[in-house]
Amino acid sequence: MSREGAGEKKAKAPAAAGTPIWVWVVYAFGIVAAAIIAFSVLFTAGAVFLSNDVPVSTSFSAWAAILWGGVLLIAVVTWLVRRRQRR
């Protein structure tokens, strides 16, 4: 058999390693932050809407909102940046 028409075999680039562990840690913290924010909002809304005769007061911690919102924002930005790099 003749191999005259066959193209040259080019060396393939080595396969990229998997996702780094720090990315998984950021994603995990982002999921925890999203769960804390969601459960806090649902718990507060349930207390406000389900307490017919009892007055409900809410205590809002700005530092907690900044902390968990920041963690969630970091996770979302990491996800978007890595998604854009894959394209």
C-alpha cells in the first residue's frame, strides 16, 4: 500500500489537566452562599406572610449580606470567566 497521499501526522497537544481544586472550592463556597441567601429570604418571607396577628420584626446584618453576596459574586465571576475561556 502506498502512503503517498496520506498527510503527515502532527503531534497532538497534550490534553489539558482537569479543573483546578481552587475553582471547585470557589464553586462550593458560592453554592453555600447562595443557599444561605435563599434560605434567609424564604425564612423571612415566610415569617412575614404567615404571621397574621403577630407583628414580625426583622434584623438585617449588612456585614453578612456583604460577605455572602461577595462570595456569591466571586463564584459567579469565576464561572463566567472560565466559561468564556473554554470558547
